Amino acid sequence: MPAKTITDIEEIRKHVQAEYWKKGSVTAPTKDFYINWWWNERLVEALEQGYSLRNKRIVDLGCAYGSVVAAMIKAGHDAYGIDLSDFGIAEGQKEYSLLESKTIQGSIHDLSCYPSEHFHFLFSNQVFEHLPGHLCETLAVETFRVAKPKAVLWAGLVLDISSDYQPQGFDPKDPDPTHINIRPKAWWDEKFIKAGWVINDEFDETFRKHELSDGYSFFKDYDWHSICYKKL
């Protein structure tokens, strides 16, 4: 029988603690999945091809240990992160001392810890589908509030595009009970457009097409879906 679905944000916070992170993913069932410099540094390089991160302030929404944030800082960028998991934030700050003033525990739908028009680039990966649906309008409004004019928001997430679709890392024998909000793209577009965002296919397509110097491509190796917006 599938695990009981979790729908309350506090229940989710209690769930995403030590045992949750130790499971990692199907492809890397250890803490190394979240602390992998090679992968995270390449992700930052690929993002830079679609949107120059130089002299930009960046936030990772649902940063887990903060490894993407750390990779961005190592590359010379002004990056920050927020994650619901107390354990994930604490572990990341133990692994990377440079994160001590850069990552914070909290839910991505409540960005009151950040001032308005603060970030040039908002990034998220495999996170939005964990947020209860009734909080997503607030997520859209809050991300718009903290975004600077001309800011870009890119989020990789699981989209409900077919009944037999299985996302990258999905184990049907042990489904993640916090995958509670798998929706079609149009559902997300409605929320973000209502908040003031504009669909930005240009960045999304540039990021998807990019290959690193050795031919590596995130979108060839991982079956990611994504949504992407910009603030005018």
C-alpha cells in the first residue's frame, strides 16, 4: 500500500528530517547525493549560459543542504537558500561553513525573511511539488514580491503530464509521501501569471539545449520538467 499522503506543511517539515535525507535518491542513496561538487558546479555553469549570474543576487528555493548555493558562492556569486528541513540546513552549514549566513530554515511560500525586489534570479529544483496546493498562490505572490524587475524564476519540478509518467528518481515501491502537489503546467502558469509573472520559454529553452564542453547535458540525463517565468 502507498504511504499516507502528507498535506500539512508542519507535517512535511517533521517528515523531511534525518531519515528522509539519508535515503537520498534512487540514483544516489547517500548523503553524497546532496554534497556533490562536480554535479552542482556543472549545474551552475549551465545556468550561467542561459542567464548571466554575474553581479546578480540569487536564491535557491528549497535548497536542501545548500549545495547549489555553495557552488554558486564558490563561483563568485551572491547566493542564498531557504529550506523547510531543519536537518538539511544544519547539515549543509556543517559541511560548508560559508553557508552559515546564507541559508535559512523556512517554507518557500513565506519569504518574509527577504526584502522586496531583492533577487535577480530565483532557482528551485524538485521542490514545488512538495508544497501543499493551497499555499501555491502565496508562493507565486511572494516570489514576485522578492524579485527585482527583469528577474527570472526557473523551477524544475514533477508535472502531471500523463497517467503513467514516472519522474526521475521515482521508486514506485517506496513513493515519497511529500510528493503531494503534482499538477499540469497550466495549473502552475495560472498561479504565477495571476501574481504578475510572465512565462519565459526563452530561458527555459536555452538552459535545456545547453551542453557542457564534454557534451554533458542535464536534460539528456535526467527526465526533468520545468516552469520558467520573468518579471517585467
